[in-house]
Amino acid sequence: MATRWETADQLKSPMEICWQFAYEFDSDKLKALYSKAKKYQWDAEADLDWDYPVDPSRPIVSEDVSGWLLRVPLVQSLSGSQQERLRAHFAAHQLSQFLHGEQGALMTAAALTHAVPDYQGKLYAATQTMDEARHVEVYARYIQKVAIIYPMSVKLKEVIDLTLTANHWVKIAIGMNMVVEGLALASFHNMLQATSCELLRKILQGVLRDESRHVAFGSLYVGDAIAAMHPDEREDVADFAFDVISLMREARGRNAPPDPGFLQVLDECAIDRGDFFRSVGELRGSGQRVELPRDQVHPFKHLMMPALVRVGAITERARARYREAGIPVWDDRSQLERFEREEQLDWMQ
Ligand SMILES: [Fe+2]
Ligand SMILES: [Fe+2]
């Protein structure tokens, strides 16, 4: 294929780029994270069995990873093979979001590399940039096997664009390392629990191990930076965190307009859009609570909000904004800390 010089979209960044001539490591924790990042590099091409057969017409998840789709009455009335087709396309749609999101992560990690003020942060961010390049590579290659790629969700792009065009590296680390990667960690974990494909299982385990370092970096590095800020600057960062979280909540709220990519999933499966959403309304009207299956991770409750609280990105003033918006500020860190320890995952077993 010829090199593509034309772009899909372009943004302007107002961020400052900085040099640093003090070549010293003064944080043992960051040094340890950088060492781990170097030690656990893997090669997407050599370390995975790309000959593993993936049948694009069969679902790659063995159960309902969404927690709600198979409970929609219209979906329940479909034949077994129609349900399988829907599950296969729904999973392809989700994998496409993983792929596009990873490209966003690649660009934010590169932005951190040139914008973080100190040497150790720059070196660490460079490892994250390489990690994200590998993630783009593995998902792009896996999606070729699934044979269908869906467009990027409009809201996910909005969140990542807001992050990429932020004017301070702390905001980029909040938008990506805490919010988007919180969502990614939860989605990868939930997909890992549900997949029946051995190749995808290995991919997800490798990616999860890398992502756990990215989330750990966010909390290690950003906490100190926020603590050192002038109070006005801290409030500005807290407002940014609120904006990103609100956008993310909107995207997942029940009044959110359906995403064009998801509508395409319905079309591919010959499901009438109007009938489908009427049936979703019925499910909601029935008063049944749509709970995540057991062992699944809730991105806001278990990862994003506790991460933001921990680094001080939710100030007292911001708490009032969350209250007014009806967004709970969860601060139980146990799941988050479990993910951060997950680099011990025995990846190649
Ligand atoms: Fe990633
Ligand atoms: Fe990441």
C-alpha cells in the first residue's frame, strides 16, 4: 500500500514543549516503572501466533460482554444464528473502538514525551509511546482477521480530541492516563473474561499488562504536579477533569444519541433501527436494572473516579459540580490498585 499523506482529521495543539538538561532520576518509583517498561517490551509480530484461525462469522466472545444487549426483547426473539451474527458484529465494533482509542493513546503519549518537564518523565513517556504503537499494531492486525472495521465512536473522538488539544500536559495525563485508559482497562478486562479466542486472549493480556503501567504513571506523576500547582491552576485542571468525565458520562447515558457505528452494526445484522430502540425502551421500562455481569469492572466506579480523587484532580469546589451533575465521586481504590499490580500477569502462559 502506498504511504498515505492525506489525513483523516487535523487538530491544533496549544501546548508548550520543553527541554530539560538535568539528566537525573530522583524518583525511585518512576525509575522502577521505567525499568519495568523496558523489561516488559514485547514484539507483536514475533510473540503472537498470527496463524491462529479466526472465523469472522463466529462470535469471538462467549457471553454477553455488554451486560445488556442480549437482554433486549427483540434480540431475544432472534434465532440462534442471528444472535451470533449480532454478537460477532458487536464485538467487532468494540474492537474497532479499542483500535482507534489506541491511536489516540499513541498521540497523547508522544505529546507527554515532549511536554513533561523532567527527564525521567520524558523517558517513561517514550516507553508508553512505544507500548501504544504496539497496541495499535496488534488491534489493527487482529481486526483484519475479524474482517470488519467500524468507525470511531463520535464521543470517544470528542473526549480524545479534547485531551489532545489541552494546553497543559497534566490535562493530557488526566484525559488519557486516567479517564480514557480507565475505560480501556475496564473494557479490555471485561473482553478478556468473555473471549473464546486464544489469540485475542493473549493480545488482551499483553496489552493489559502495559496499560497497568500507564495508569500507575498517571497517579505517580500527576499527583505531585497537581500538589505543586497554584490553587487557580489546580481548579483549572479540576474543571478539565470534570469536562472530560461529563463528556464520557454523556456518551454512555441513556439519552445519548445512538452512535453511527452502532447503527451500522444493526444494519449489518438486518435489524430495524426503530424496532431495536423501541425494544431497548421496553427493557428499560420493565424496571429491570441492567447490571454488569459478575467479575466485570465498572470504569467510572472502579477506575476513573478513584484515580482522579487520588491525584487531587477533584477539589472541594469541583465536588459540588459533580454533585449538581449527579455524578458520584467514588473513591474506593482497591480495583485500581489491583490493576496497577497486574504487571505480574504471566503473559505467555
Ligand atoms: Fe494502549
Ligand atoms: Fe495505554
